[in-house]
Amino acid sequence: MTRGTPHGKASRPTDQELEATILGLLASRAASATICPSDAARAAGGDDWRGLMEPVRQAARRLVEAGEVQVTQGGSAVDPATARGPIRIRKAR
């Protein structure tokens, strides 16, 4: 989902594009499925996905605030503002 610029460099996805990527990945999976933030980062950033990890986590936090998704650890919903370590993202229940 990266876009080229006139100078041939890929531009960074917008916040809205990252949110759409998360929602799109979740829509393509079973209702109970979760995704890893790295899934969204890879889908949006291709080979340059590692730099998108924190922006994807921020996008997930915005989607939690909007009631679209939940952030989980160990299968339980957690507050994304205080979650540390690996997280998963699922559709809001």
C-alpha cells in the first residue's frame, strides 16, 4: 500500500490508510480472528514495514477509541494505552 513519489521513494501510509489496513485485514478473516500489528505493518509498508510498527499500534489505539477494535493480550481485552509487550487486534465484540 505504499505509494511512490516523484523521486521514486515510497511515502509513508497515512493514519487513515493504516486504520483501513487493520480493518481490511480483520474483515478478511473469521469474526473471532485476531491480527498482529506486524501483519498490518507488512501489508501497508512492504519491505519497509518495521518502521510502521508504532504507527500501526497508534492506529489500533484510535480504532479502540472509536469502538471498532479491541487490543488483546493473552486473549483478553486490555487498555492499549498501558499494554506493554506483544498485542493482538480483533474486531470489537
